[in-house]
Amino acid sequence: MIERFFNKIKQCCRAATRYDKLAANHLKLASIRIWLRADESAAWNSMFPMFFTSDVLRRSFGRLLDHAGLAPQEAAWHSVLKQSDLQLRRYSHDAGTAGAVLIVPAPIKRPYIFDLLPRVSVVRRLTEAGFSVYLSEWREGEGASGDLGASIGSLGIALEQIASEHARAPILIGHSLGGTLAAILAAIEPDRVDKLVLVEAPLRFGEQTGALRSITAYPDSWLSAGSVESIPGSVLDVASVAAAPGEFSLGRWSDAWASLGDVEALAIHARVIRWSLDEFAPPAALIRNVVDLLYRQDQFARNELRLLGRVAGSASLAEIPVAAIVDHTSRVVPPASALEPLRNPTVFSYEPEIGVGLQHVGPLVGRRAHREIWPRVIEWMRGAHRQS
């Protein structure tokens, strides 16, 4: 049995050496291949109930933390549009004088990371600056089963709703994969977007994917076989930790240790960890498209992505003023992934800080980010607008 195991992992040596030539990557890819072999798709599907159970348990633990005083402190909002895969929130009933903003969160987590606590709330910073703030809240369940094209289409409907209310194109803001989706939408509809703000958003994949490149080693069957309609959030957590343990596992512990002497930092850290427990199950079709069309084929950066009967390429972003908040030390979204496809973006550099739980969301919840970066971003947003 042991001899057969080593024979199997030897087959992964060639793939492992395409990344950093480390024994850890060799073993990581071997584990992925053994665990998710294409001819074991039925076994993989039979494991999904375990991960969905894990989602339920993690959400239950999160609710216990809510009762312990760690619930997010969100601003008031109301729904202005409901679709099968997203709900459009609007914050405040007052008409902002600075224009409209549509926030696009990543479709794999809950959106309140943009509004975690009053002092570190992107939503509140924008409303205080006079913007009419909207947020696309991704939905899960039977109705939310769309692929990448359907998700972009739903965002397009939300964009049209906002433009009709304000008679002016809104500014798009997206974080992580939400930023990727916002960029794709802007590339398809450049005339309907005023400006684009990307926060730690990957645009170029392939060689520039960074630590998450190992996701491309997963066989297609892990998302397409059987009756899989949605992917448990716990599966994505396991994949993220396996790909970037320094960020998604060790990093949170080191941040907790560094925050112990700072009450406010510890409060933010605890709420980010609570947010990470609030699992979300995105549609399998969407994740499959993201892995295949973006991570593997890099179609957006290559200007080869076709959605909704149109070409969605990064070259079209040259028509739009773009700002990018970038962590130059990140291995999750390397600077080359965030910046290379852009032409003359305005770049705001994020420096890792304590009290953020996960550095990947640091630009959204970091105290220094809200003190030094977001005022400059808002000033850029309030600058000259494109002609409608």
C-alpha cells in the first residue's frame, strides 16, 4: 500500500515543478489528484453532504459569536431589486450629490465585509462622502444556479436600474473576485460605467495567478459530475487554505497574536473571523466557469472571453478611468495579476496592518486603510466624470 502511494505521488512531480519547486507543492498537488481524481467523481459528490454539514456548523458557531457581541454593525438598507441570483441593496433614502456607486462583493462570501463596523465601513465612508450607495448581494439556493454569463447579466440589470434612477452612469467598486466580475461587466458595457475601483481584484491569471494557481490542478469532474448545483463554502475554504496557508490559516493566527494589546484591532479581527464562518454556497456553474475560463485559460486578459453574445476583454477597460488598491506583498492577488491588463490605472498601495484578520480583506476593514487610502480613493471618485 505504501509503495503504491509513493508511485502515485511521483506522477505529480512534473506538475509540481511548474510552480515553486518545493516538496510542499509536490505533496499538495499529489493530494489534490488522489482526492479528486476524475474517475472518482461519484465519490466526490457523496462527500458534499459532509461539507454542507460543515457549512451549517460554521454558520451556527458564527451565530453564537453574534450573541457574544461580535455581530456586524451594518448600516440600514432596503432592497430595490430582486433577481434569482442577486438582490440589490440601497443604503439610505437620501439622494447623494456625488453620484451613484455599485459595490460588487465576491460571489463566494457574505457582503457585510464592506460594512463590518462603523469606523471601518466602506459603505459608510461612501455615504458620508455624498454617494448613493448600492450593493449587489449574491443569493444562494435553488434559484441561484447561473454561470458566469448569467451573473454578469444580473449585474447588468442592476446597473441599468441604478442608471435609470440617477440619469447617470454609476461607479463600480469590486473586491477580489467581485472586482473581476465588475471589470468584466465594465468591459462589456464601458459606456454604462463612469469609473471603476478594483480592490485586490485579479484580472490576469495563468502564470500571474499566484498562490491560487494550484486550483487549476483540480479535475473538471469535481464541479460538473452528478447533481452538484452549488459548492459548499467549506470546500472553497479548504481549497484556499491548501493553496495559500500563510494567508488563510497562519496569517489569521499571527494577526490575532499581534492584536492582543490593541482592543480595537482585536474587535475588528474577531468580527472578520466571524464573517469567515458565515459560509456561502455559490453556484457550481459559476465556479466552474471561473476556474476554466479565467484561471486556466486567462480569457479575460487575453481578450478572448465571450459572454452574453459579446467579447469581454481587458482592453476595453482603457475607455474607463480605473483605480486599483493593491497589496504589493500579496501572493493571493499578485500585483502583476491586478495591474498588468490595465492601461495607466491610478494605483493606491495597501500596506499590511494588524487587526484585519485576513490581509486579503485588509483594504476593506483596516484602520490605516480607512484613514489613509479611502479618503484618497473617494477624492479620485469625486473628480471629473465621464460624459453620459
